[in-house]
Amino acid sequence: MKSQGKKIITTDSDSQKIYGEEQKIYHYFLELVLTESIDKIIEQFRILFIQCSPYQTPEISIALRGIIQLAQCE
């Protein structure tokens, strides 16, 4: 990121990082759709996105945290 005064400008690299993290989460839930019941999928979605609780798959928690941190810098 390049700073110009108080405004922070994200770079293409930041956008690529966010996209990559989004894809991790997307593919994780896509796999759940293929293997789990709808109740289980909704429960997992609620835990991750609504309750913001520690998630059973650390890689997904880390991906979401990375998206949030980069988005806050924009």
C-alpha cells in the first residue's frame, strides 16, 4: 500500500491477495455444498460470518481475517 497523507491507496497486489482469500472461502463452502447437509452449511456460515467465532478450519479463519484487514486499509 502507498500512503499519501492520511489516505491509503491499495495496490493491485492487495486486490490480488483479497481475491485469493475470497477464493479460498468460496471453494471451501463449495466443497461443503457437495458433501454436507444444508443445516451443516448454514451452521458453518453462521459461525464464520455472523458469530465471528473461532472456526474449525484455521485456513478459512485466516483468509477471512486477511480480507477484513486489507479492506480496513482502503
